[in-house]
Amino acid sequence: MNPDNNNSLSNTKDKFIIIFILASAMLFIKLIFSYNVYGTNDISYWVSFSDIIQKFGTFKIYSLVPIYNHSPLISWILKLLKLVELNSGLKFPFLLRLLPIFADYAVIFVIWKLLCEYKIKNKVLITVICIINPINFLVSGFHGNVDPLFVFFVLLAVYFIENNNLVVAGLIYGLRMCIK
């Protein structure tokens, strides 16, 4: 066994551990922040949408609210989040942001995996920039929309395309279409 390969493998594992710790710390910070803020006016719309869906159903909202232009999957997610809110004591704005926050977290590992496969030299720096990106922090931790889910599914589909698993890539991309 070549000692250089072993050292390189260990070095990659060490770098991954650093990425994992930093990403997990950012996840924790986002969760704490998100729990303690309301968010933008988009949150008010989501709350209103979820109330209407809870009262009239996931398909009736389309005829009741002309500005509602989200997929049935989002309607079902809103209905589920409303049920969790009613049974858990957690506030809807926080629950809504959980999916985007965890999508941002998962994206970091997809990015890391893609950078490793392409043997990018500055993969740690690139990944750290993605982790501490203030725009991601505000979009998933404060704003209140589902765009990070969309991005996660796009990148995950790219990962599976790059690994010649086109069926899974297609299914994941199709799921992305149900988000936005």
C-alpha cells in the first residue's frame, strides 16, 4: 500500500471532520436564530395559506387564493406543519424554516462530495464559504421560503447524474419540480 495514498485519505477525512463540525455549528446557530425570529412578510403568507389549507383542504386553496401558486406537495407540507404546530407547541414560522435549514445543511455535504470527486484543490475553502454564506443564512434561517429545498434537489440530481445513476437523478429532479 502506498503511504502517500493513506496519508491523502486521512487528510481528506480530517478535512471532512472540520467541514462536518463547522456545518453542524452553523446548523445549530440557524436553528437557534430561526426559533427566536418571526421572519419576513412571506411567513405571514405561509401562515395564512396553512390556515386556509387546514380549514378547506389542499386543493380548495387554489380556487380561494388566486396568488397561491405552489405545488400540491407544498400544500401537503403546509398541512402537516400546521398539525405539528397544533400538537407540539412549536410556532409555525420556525417549523416552516426547518426544511430549508436542513436542506442547506445537506447541500454542504453534496457540495463536498462533488468537489472531492472532481479533486478540486480548494474544496475546503469553497465548502467553508458555502457554510458561512450570509445569504443562505438569511434565506433559510429568517426569510421563510422553500428555495433551499429546490437547490438541494437540483444539486442532489447533479450528484446522481455525475455518478451515472440517471433513474435516481430523474426521480430527484422530478421531486424538485414538486417544490417549485
